[in-house]
Amino acid sequence: ADQVVEVISSNVLHELFILIAMLLAPSFVNNLNVGPDASRPTICGGVRSKVALDHDRFSSFGLPARETLVATAIATAALTAQRRLRGRPMAEHGRRSVQSCAGAKNGLSQAQWINGVGDIQNKYQAFLIDLWGVVHNGAKVFPWVLETLEELHNRGKPVIFLSNSSRRRETNIAALTKLGVGRHLYLDIITSGDETWQALAQQPTDDVSAVAASLPNEVLAAEKLLVFGNGADDAEYLAGLAPRRAASPDEAELILARGCSTLCTAEGDAKIATWLEMEEALATAARRKVPMLVANPDSVRPDGADSPMPGQLANRYLQLGGPEPCFVGKPHRAIFDAALTRLHA
């Protein structure tokens, strides 16, 4: 391919710690509290939600029960290590982690520490960069970001921000501007929420987007939507999708999962909902085998807080007997195809 893209993800650190924790897994197995059916572990403390999610994630790989518990223990070690190291400079614990991996007998003996984007920028023509945990933490831009983006800009390296935000593109551009990230520093922002909106709003005469092409006709044709919202811009998001409208679980033709804060009523109002209320709505839809479209595949918040995200709704929907959800966003291919299309435009 004539276009090579570097993907920098906020999940890299977590996955790196999982790799390191593999060496420590046996000491963490005993920290798991296994129920009578030995099917799902629980653990005390703030990591309970993430541990349960990791357990479901490894179970989905088809691992036997014992191996699933060990894999979950590894992930627990990873999360615990990640949180304990939050107070240290990134370079310090990151370099030690890479050096530790390099010394392991697992084929990583050639691993090298990357001191900055300057070490790799000449290898790539463009960069796809995540937002949360890479560019900012939701409140402020990280100290190294502006200098890095300026360097890429000066070298003619286009940058596209690729985010699983359920909000529209313009909303994210405005947020970055408020944080001090100049519009000249990046080519575009592609969000899972905006790509979902564009796919649903697409007219028959429009060119078919990569995301729309990845979705089944029953999703694209649905007009009555059971909407799980983010509590921030639900009304505005739905307003542009007419003649589609919010609907009850009993009449919905499609579940649109873009948050875990609200349920949109048939009148179009976004009402704050509890997890129990959301689960009841899911159960009703699951009995009717309503298709689900997930506009943010994440299961946990990017800042590590133990709050539900749309990926959890998708997991629960499957457990309740619903059909396999459709996902828009990382790590699914269509959103990367959308980014490549934008780079070549």
C-alpha cells in the first residue's frame, strides 16, 4: 500500500502490562474469589468492574474455565500495576516495562524503547492518533502533545484523530480547540459516533461510506430506534436522523447504543436511566431479536473509571439472547477504512 498509518492507542499501556503480568500470574490467581459455579471471579476494590469485563472478554475467546480464570488474573495484575504506576513519569515505568519484556524468553529480545515520535516519523506517511489518554485526559492536553503535533505538521505528516467518542465530529473539533489544539495541526477527526450518524443519515443518492457498507440492510433501513444515550447531546444527535425517531423497546426496529446515561423516550426526550432500567429495555428488545448498532465499542471509560460504556450494553445484550451487535469504531475495520479514505481524498 502507498499509505502507511501509525496507530497510537490509549490501550497500549494496558496491553503492555498484561504482557508483563504474564510472568507474575501465579501469584495473582489466589487473589480471585471464585463463586460456587467457578464461572466468574470477583475481587474487592475499584477494579471489580474491569476484572469482570476482562473475564467476559477471555471467555469469548473460547478458553476453558481454568484458563479463563488465569487469564483474568493476568489482566487483574495488569490493571493493578497500571494504577499503582500512575504517579510515576511515563518514561520511567514505560522504559522499565520494555526492557523487562526485552529480557523475557518470548521472542521480544529485539524490542527497543522509542523516545518519541521523532524516532519513527520518517517510517510513516501519516498518523492515526487516539484522543483520550494520548492527546488529553478530558480536562487538559498532555505537555508533549502540541510540540509533537507541530513537528509532524512541519514535516508534512498528516494527522487524523481517530476516536471512539459517540459525539459528532464538530463537537470534538470544538473541544480540541478549547483545549488549545489548533485546527492546523490535524487533517481531520473521525469519531465512531459521527460515522454512525453519517451511515444512518445517508441518502440513497449519496456515495456509500465505508461504515455504511459494513452494516446490514436491516440496520440501515430501521426507522424506530431504541436509543441508549450519553446524556450530553442526545436530542441534537437524533434530530438530524429524521424520519428516524426514538421508540420504546416494544416497537423499536433497531437499538442504537451510544452511551449508558439515558434512555430516549418515544417523545424524543432523553431520560436519565439506571442500569436496571437499561437492562429491562435490553431484555424486551432481546426477546424480539432487535438488531443492535453500537456507536462506541468501549466497555470502560478511557480514564479508567469503573463506569459502564456501550460495549458493556453489547455484552449484556448477547447474554440476554439478543443477536450479534454491529460495532462502529476501533478496533473494527470500517472506521480505519474511513480514515484511509479521508487521507486519500
